[in-house]
Amino acid sequence: MYPHPFRYFRAGSISEAISLLGELGGEARFIAGGQSLIPLMKLRLARPTALVDLNFIPGLARIEMNDGGVWFGAMARHADIAESRAAARIPILRDCAGGIADVQVRNRGTIGGSVAEADPSSDWMAVLLALGADVRAVGEGGDRVVPIEQFVVDAFTTDLRPGEMVREISVKLPPKKSGGAYIAVKRSAPVYATAGVAVHLSLGDRDTCAEARIVAASVGLTAVRLGEAEKALRGRRIDDRTVEGAAEAAMAGVDPPSDQRGSAEYKRLLVGALVRQAIGASLARARGESVEVKHDYAGR
Ligand SMILES: Cc1cc2nc3c(=O)[nH]c(=O)nc-3n(C[C@H](O)[C@H](O)[C@H](O)COP(=O)(O)OP(=O)(O)OC[C@H]3O[C@@H](n4cnc5c(N)ncnc54)[C@H](O)[C@@H]3O)c2cc1C
């Protein structure tokens, strides 16, 4: 289906994008990779009267890393993040960015668009929550930084104020002896996950877990941080027993809906299995081993 008619504006700077959106009024939208917005427009589920294109703003796709952290410009594409130095340093970024949909979507879709869209099935939300990322928003009133945990308010709803755009997403460099992994089960490449789990942990002495963050994707209205599963690891030596405790707590901590991707019970079992796998990969990476993880595609 053709989209409803709209006007198109190409912004040359962040300030121009913000003032254009303000001038064009409430029905205007930013467009980044178009991988969520364009399909919705073609289905006429979204009917913006005007689009403000962010693709030609210099510097908005940059990825920078120093000793303190990594900064992703809002227009950084999934494919560029997967191949970045940052992803080599923090492999959970590669697990996520390199596993989103297919190569076409990864070449166009952006981290800023994913965060602004706040799709409950987004892979990025779980991973950014596990990494404790910050979102820098900018509007006519200036910049503000919002922790990702507060940025996501509900399904498809963020803390962005009218007229604001996402400028940047940042993550701190994890301490030494840290590792994380993101693994999802997908029915096929170009669809969202049936369930996904992101784990990030830091080790103390003798494989004791000093810190852990565990987040489930695609099993609720937002990505779900699994506090009880984290507690099952924190301060304990990571062995089969503690991993099993975390998996049990994770399964008890999710309340997924039954839908075309699977029954609630199936998704709960997936979460348990993915927690076990993701902790194993995270532990190996925290010990300095090079471990590749892959999403599990049904029927593969
Ligand atoms: C076939 C297919 C399969 C997919 N599978 C997955 C998947 O498995 N996992 C996954 O995580 N994602 C998946 N996606 C979504 C993909 O990751 C998109 O790239 C992402 O959701 C949106 O990014 P975008 O740059 O395309 O944003 P757009 O579609 O351009 O924009 C999305 C929304 O965000 C707003 N917006 C965009 N950028 C900004 C900004 N900087 N500031 C404020 N608002 C902004 C727009 O106005 C719009 O409302 C899939 C998409 C397709 C088409």
C-alpha cells in the first residue's frame, strides 16, 4: 500500500532538524533508517504529514570510544556498530547489532531510531539496559541525559519530550574481568525475537560474580530487568548451581504473552535456556576467552 501523502524535509544540522519539527507541528516525524517508520506508513498505521530526514546531518552517525566509554551518534547503523572497534571491545554489542534482522535492515536501521521507537521486541533495549546505557536527548531547551532505564516508559513510549530528538547513546567501558552476551531465538532472520536474553557480569576473585545485569527481550511491554536472577549470581561463585538458580529466577520473573510467536509457557522456558547460555558465554568472555554467540533460528 502507498503511504498517506506527506511533505519531506532534509535537515542539515541538529538545530535545523529540531526547529523544522517544531515549525511543522505535531504530525511531523523524524526519519532515520526508515526501517520501522516506513513499513508503518505503508500499512497506514502511521500517517505523518511531514518527515524531517536526519540522514544528512554531519557527524550524527559517528561512533567514538575512549578509556571512559563509547558514544554512538543516533544515526549509527546496526551494521556499522557490529563492525566497530567498540563491538570488538564489548562483544555483546556485536551479538546485538550483527543479529538484527537481515543485512538490508542492518545497513539502514539506526540505534537512535531503535531507542526512539521503543519497540517491546527491540534487541537494543535489552542490551542497552544490561550495559546501563545513557540516552542524550536534545530539544529547543538544550541537551539532557537520561538513563535508559528511565528513558523507556512503556511499549512504544519514551521519555522524549515533544520536539526532542535522540542525539547520542553512550555506554561506560565495563571494568576488567567483565563479559556479556546477547542471545535470542528468532523464527527467521527478518523477524523480531520470540525471546532474547542479555547478560552482563563482572568477576571478582575465583569466578565470584561481583556484578550482574540480566535482561529479557520480547517477553513483555518493555525489556524486563530480572532483579531476582541477578541476585542469584551476585556475590556468588558462578557454577552450575548458581546458573540454575538464576535461570529459575528468570523464568519466574517473566510474564510473557501468548501470541503468534509462541505460548507463554514456551517463551518462559526459552528465557531459562537463554539465561543459562548467555551466562556461560558471558563468563567465558569475562575470563578473556573469545566466544562467538549466534541467535537460534527456528528450523535451522
Ligand atoms: C523486516 C524487519 C525486521 C526487523 N527485525 C528487527 C529485530 O529483529 N530486532 C530489532 O531490534 N529491530 C528489528 N527491526 C527494526 C530495526 O532495528 C529498525 O532499524 C529500528 O527499529 C528503527 O530504526 P530506524 O533507524 O529504521 O528508525 P525509523 O524507522 O526511521 O524511525 C523509527 C521511529 O523513531 C523516530 N526516530 C528515529 N530517529 C530518531 C531520533 N534520532 N530521535 C528521535 N526520534 C527518532 C521516528 O520518528 C520514528 O517514529 C526490524 C525492521 C524490519 C523492517
